Amino acid sequence: SWGTNDWTATNLASTDQVIDSPTNNFNTMNPLSLYHPGYITTASEWNLKVTRSDNWSIPGSHVMTSGKWYAEFLVGTIGSYPSSSNRVGIFLPGEVVWLSQKASTNGVSYGEKGEIYGNNTVITNTTTYTVGDLIGVAVDIDNNIVKFYKNDNLIYTVNTIPLSDAVFMLSWFGTTWYWNGNFGQDSTFGWS
């Protein structure tokens, strides 16, 4: 670093490091923009692992205005509501997502019981997911395409929702849970 502010790394693997600069930066989850902030939220692992004690939704830190984007999320726990209580997808920046909202206007989400939602209605029912599954979300803002993956297999493509500014979003309802996110920082996705 500039001056003499250098540290010696101890027990630090190469996968624990991320080169972040104005030309090479990555999305994270944004704990400053939580809905229902009265419950305990812990963001760790560079704001990529999020643990929560109750209902919540948390957006990503980057607004997607154009281009292609990808994120993947490792499911740490599953909720206890009869309807899908875990959801991952894209939503409008600043939008509050609650249990009755499966996806926002011009938003798309994938629930753990296999429901794909768009514009707050069920588009289809498909493959379920559970603890240990890796859920991928590929977004092409310019062509209005959102693809959901489970463990690297394409589950469903949504191309009927007009997309504009959007953020990646995680939502969860029930007791304590956690998710791990990866927006390109870690080629191994090696959290536990």
C-alpha cells in the first residue's frame, strides 16, 4: 500500500482474496438496505454470506441497467412457511419484498418449492431446491431474459417480463437461515 501500511497475511488462501478496483469490482449483498431491519442480520465473507433471524429481503449492491449479469447462491437453510419462503431473483432497486410478494413488478424470482414468479404472479412450477443446492441467476437486461439454474442445470427461462434497472435479491421468511452468494469473486465457491 501507499506509505508503510502493509500487513502480513496469515492463514489466508488465494481464494480468500479478491482484487477489487474501479475497473474490476464485484456485486455483494447490501446489508444497509434490508427490509424489516429489527431482526439480527449478520453479513460476513465480504457481505456474501448473509445470516438472518427472521423475515427479510436483501438486495445486491449493484444496479443492473444494461448488459449481461450472473450470480449464484448456495442455499444454507430452508424456511418453514407452507408457500415458498426462500426466493432468489431480481427486483427493482429499493423495492420491499414481503411474503405475499413473490416477485415485484418487473421482477422475477425462483422459490424453493419450484415456483417461478414474475410480476407478482406464478409463471410456472418447476424443479424444487433445498439446502446445499447452488442456484444460478443469469440476467440479460437488454433482451429481457432471466435464466434460473440449479446445480449448473438450466431450470427455466423467463423472457416475458420487461426488465429495466434491477438488483439481485434474496428473500426469506421464517426462522434463522443463511445464504452464500457469489458474483464472480470466487472461482471455487468454497464457503461452508
